[in-house]
Amino acid sequence: MSAPTSHRLLADRTVLVTAAAGTGIGYATAERCAQEGARIAISDRHERRLAEAAERLTELTGVEPVAVTCDVTDETQVRRMFDTVLERFGHLDVLVNNAGLGGTATVAEMTDEQWHGVLDVTLTGTFRCTRAALRHMMPRGSGVIVNNASVIGWRAQEGQAHYAAAKAGVMALTRCSALEAAKSGVRVNAVSPSLVMHPHLAKVTTPELLTELAEREAFGRPAEPWEVANVIVFLASDYASYLVGEVISVSSQHP
């Protein structure tokens, strides 16, 4: 399978995707948005990988992105990222909050540092970027925010209490901020993927667990990153004009 043909769903829109370096959902989303006609800004805290992603994106789509190094746990860096994007493009139409951090530890053995590390990137980082985007979008009376949640926010999995709590928090943040923003014409929604295959996942997960998780899926396989990116593009587009505060499951694993 391959990504569908472009329908210019995001023509002339400005899109910022956080944590877009590498080969996961973030990069796939930036690529799909560029293919759909958007102007692209990407961020990541890994400077070298971010530069490589920007170069690859330019080669594959012909769209040269604005690349901004940003650690979403640092409010100063978040503000600088938005300032850079606004200085370059003048406004921001779509924010995709993709930054997240995982890990495995049981509650009994988890340290405060492990808990706060995952929560600060995955939930509080999403909050910081959402806040910055809303302060720009709400006065303009338009804009879209799409958050990357996870099926883990709905279902239990051993060793994932911190990540599950963070992703459940992203879902709640999505719903509450959506109600606050809707009156200004800004839409906030989220996607909830389950198993998405990319090289980094294979490095941090055992083959046995990947096989077990894949067998739970209706198609018997993981999703490709671009398959999740397609749903993000939909939510960012005018086709989702009446969707507000929704968390769309990109998975057969329902709550």
C-alpha cells in the first residue's frame, strides 16, 4: 500500500508539526500535509535528525519546511518556535501536537523522574503548544489543532501507567480546550493510534510483543505512519469542519 493521491486538502494552509524528525507519525504527517498543499514548519529537540528530516521532506515533496529545534518541556523554546513560524509565514492555520515520550515501568518500581519525564513531554508539552497556538488562533477567529493521543489512554497495559495517564490527559485536554476554542472558530480534535510500525519502535520493543500487539489488530498488522497521518490531514481539513473535541480511533482497539 501507499499514501493516496493528493487532493490539495490543505492548499495554502500553514501547518506546524512537533516532533517531526525520524520516521514516525510526525514526519509522515509533515510529508502528507506538504503533499496536500500546505506550507510546513517542523520541530524536534534533536537538531541533526531535524535537519535530515527537513532535507528529506524537501527532496520528496518539493516543499522546503521551516525547521525549528524545540524541546516542548521548555516554555522559552516553545515561544521561540511559534515566534519563528509566525515571523516566517505571518500566521498559523494548523498545529499538530505530536511530541510524546514513552517508557516501561511498573507503578511500584517507577521513579518520580520517570513519571514526570513522560508527563512533561507528552501532556504538559501538548498543553504548552496548545496554549501558544490558541493565543494566536482565537483572536484571528480560525485555526485547527490536532493532538496525537493513543489507544493506551483508553485501555490498560502493564508497565504503561505514566504513558497511559499522559495520553488520557491529552484526550481530556483536547475536549476541554475544544469547548473553549470553538466559540472563536477554532477546532481542536485528536487521533488515537494503537500500533504504528516504524524503525524506532522496533528498536525499543521486543519482536514477541510486536507480534502479540499486531495480532490484536483487525488487519493483523500494525498501521503505517502515513495511515495515521491521513486521519490527521482529514481533521486539519475543511472536511472536518463540524468535528469538535473528538478523539478519533485509528485502530481496531476500541475503549
